[in-house]
Amino acid sequence: MMPNPQQALLTFRLGSQFYALPISAVLEVAAMVEVITLAGAAPEFLGIFNRHGEPLPMLDLRIAFGLPAAPPTLTTLFIVVQVNEQPFGLLVDDVLQVAYGVVQSSTLPGYLMGTVSQPDHLLQVIALPALIAAFLPVQ
């Protein structure tokens, strides 16, 4: 069996937990912008934002992962990712750095593809297709 190669991951924080996304899915990290809320939308779906003239959905990962909401501020960042050619925004508490590691597969239910051990914490690597299928149905 071949060993798992190291992956480049964009790391971020939600509350006291550390998470990561495959860097290959990340389009950009951006400062918070105006988000237009949609009546009747689920609480984790913040609404639609304008990215280079294209309206995109924004998901609040705090709410999606069962944490209390934290209102965005002027220093809030979000991550623009793309899954199956569909871009969307993910609101996070703090974007940290690019890290490299071997993703250990997970049998945990939900939106995790695995974990990566770091010297001082564990990164939970998000399975974007599962996350998007659950919270942002095909448009």
C-alpha cells in the first residue's frame, strides 16, 4: 500500500477548534462583504454576496457545526471555495495559515474527511462535497 502523500491545507479556527480545507478547493480569502439575507433561509445560510459581479451563497460554519452565532465584524474573513465548479463562501472565525500534512481518514459521521496532527493541536479536515450537499443544495 502506498503511503498517503502530504496535502496542502488552508487552516482556520471556529471557536476553540481548528479545521482545514484542501487548498486545491480554495479560490481566495476575503474580507467580509455585505450579505443579502433571504427570507425563510436556514440559519446557517447567511445569504448571497457579490463576488466580481457573480452572486454566491455564504454559509456560516459556526452555525452549521452547532456553535453559537458570532456576528461578523470589519475584521471578519471568509473563504471562497469551489466544489463541482460551484463557488461559495464560508464564514469562519479566523483564517490561520497553509499547513502540510497527511490526512488520516475518518470514519466519523458528518462533514469530516479526516484529521491531521499538528505539533500543538489536531486539524479536522472538512469534506466539502458532503458539507455542501447538506447545506447548499444544487442550484
